[in-house]
Amino acid sequence: MKKKLTLCFQLILFIASLLIALTYGGFAGDPYVFMQAVLIYWVFTSLYSHLNVSMTKGNITIDYGIHYSLSLGLYAGPLGIFIFEFVQRFITYFTRRFTHTADEDEFAHTFYNIGSFAFIHSLAFYLFTYLYPTFSSVPFGFWILIIMLVSLTALLSDLNLIVIFILGNEIKTVREAIDFIRTRSIADLGKTVFSNGLLFVFLMEQRWDMIIALFILNYLVSYSFSEKHKSLQHKMERDKFKQMAYTDFLTEVYNRAYMAKTMDQLNHCQEKIAIVVIDIDFFKKVNDTYNHSVGDRVIQHIAAMLSENLSDQDFLFRSGGEEFTLFLHGRSYTESITFLEELRKRIANTPAIAEFKGKTISVNHTASIGMYYYKACEALDIQKAYVFADQLLLEAKRKGKNQLCSRNGLIDLPLTQRID
């Protein structure tokens, strides 16, 4: 039923535009000039087609681009614009059928495109004919009128699509309709205004050199922006994939792969770094007492707490199941000890909130910490420093958990233990 209603609306637009074209009685401008213009417009419109931005909504694909039909409609009138749209749209239809890129309803969409564009640009022609004598006496009156016509045709085009979407149940609220209209680019409307205004003037004067030059200029500008858009889009996609490759899916902090990469970068930085390994105590008991979902929530809670307390110079990684690694920068050995002690106490005093059997529960937990402080240099590989920190973590575990064991590699201090 919805598909039949949509098809009826598309056919009504097509028939209405055809009747307007036939009842006008001929071309508004010189038919020979019109035929030359149709050829040039078709060539450049086809050339521009790969620069259009496509947006899919439901079962309909919408191509956004700069349209030049208004200038041709203002020159040739309803019959001329109908013929141009008919020829152009059916050439596009057969091209897509030949290249197997046509949509399932491409034939119906072709009639809709012909009807919609021919109808709204015929209306623009009548408005221009009626209003131009008044606006011609106003400074910049011609351009004010063109701005009004471009804005009106863009709005009518959007309203036609909104009717299609409403019939197809793709748009259900007024807010969605308004949001759809807002997708129009003001910059594209401005370009449409000046392009169609100049093209109409050049058509009236039969300045074919200027018409072709304007089309070429628009193509070069559009192509440049299209390439920049693609480059930016590709960069965003690469950054997204890179982020996915280096991000732990559960905690959204860096993973072990990024830790290895960071180690390589820091290995010879000649900076004083505290390598810290943190492990949640009795984590298996959490999983056994509740379930793995609660265990995951505890891990997320710890990750969030660590992230909130680090500076921009520090690094946080999830280096194992319930294990995290920190690289602390810009702190002395004593400052690192103080920071980690406060962090250990905060972990012990801040339970994780989780859902279990339909109830909200608080899960108390502690963490053991091993910290090795040293200066990154060729004498000691950072991987070795990480092993020292891991050994200090095991020492903290052996000494009763919920403790910090640390070592100052700069002066080779013995293991020190910090307990409440």
C-alpha cells in the first residue's frame, strides 16, 4: 500500500509537469540556442555526476550536488525544462541499468526526478516572469530574485522528498522533517545561486565561451573540494581503524599492542619514567561469587578511576585480564610513590557498582601495585624495566596484597614496601 501511494505521488508530479509543459505552448527562448544549451548542460551535468554526495534513507538513495536546471528553465520555459529533464534523467537511467548500478525502483525514481525538477523549475519560471519587472528597478534586484528562486526550489524539492518519506514511513515526525531540510548546505545554495544566475545571463547573450568556462571552473572547484573531502574521510577512517587496533574493547583504554608501540617510542627518550603494573586482588573470587559480567564491570571501574587520575603526559594500558600498566612522566620517585599510594587507597575505598540478578550491588575490591622508577636509556631496555615492575607486583602480592612495592632504579634502592 505504501509503495502504491509513493508511486501515485511520483506519477502525479510527472503528469503535472507534463501538462504545464504542453499547455505553455512552446519554448520561451530561441529553440536553436536551447538545443545547444541542452548539449552543453548534459555534458557537464554528466561530468559532475561522480562528484555528487549520496545519502541513503530507507530504500531511497538521494544524490546531493549542484543543479543547473534553474538557469535553463528560466531561459527555455516549462517545455524546455521538461525536455531537458526527460532526456537527462533517462540517459542516467539507462546508464545505471547498463552498469548494473540501478536501484530496484530506478524506473519510478526517474519519473519522480523528471516530474519534481520540471515542476518546481516551471514554477520558478512563472515567478521570474511575473516578478522580474518589479525587481529590475531595485539595486541588485536580479540577484535578490535569483536567491529567492533558488531558496524556493530547494525547499520545494525537499518538501517533495519529505512527502515520499512520509508515504514510505521513513519520516514520522515534524522534527525529522525539519532535520532533513537542515541537511541542505548554505554554501551549496550560494554556489547554485551564482552559477544559475550567471548561466542565465550568458544564455541570454549566447556567450558560449563564458558558459563553458563557468562549467569548467565549477567542476575544478567541486573536484578540489571532493578530493579534500575524500582525503579527510579516508584519514578519519584510518584514524578510526588505528584507534580500534590500539584500544581495548572493554575498557576503551589503550591495549597491549599500543603499549608495545609506546615502549619502542620511549625506549631512548632519556626521560625519568615510573613503570607501574597494577593487578586487581582476588579477581577470580569476584567472578566466582557473581559472574563475569560483574567482573567486567569491576575492570571498567578500575580503568575509569585510573584514567581520571592521570595527567596528559601519562599512559594507561590494559596489559592483561585484570592487569593494567601505567607509564608516569614528570614525577620524581617520591612523587610517584605518593601518587600511587593515594591511588591504591582510592581503589580500596571506592567500590564498583554493578547489576546482579536484577539488583544494584557494590563490589569492594583492592589492587596490588609494582613500580620501577628509572631513566629510559640504552643501558636498560624499557622491556627489562617492565619486567622489574612486574616482579615488584608479584612481591606485593606475596606480602599480603593491597600493597605497593617499588624500586628506584636510579640509585638501585632495595625493594620498599608501603602499607596502611
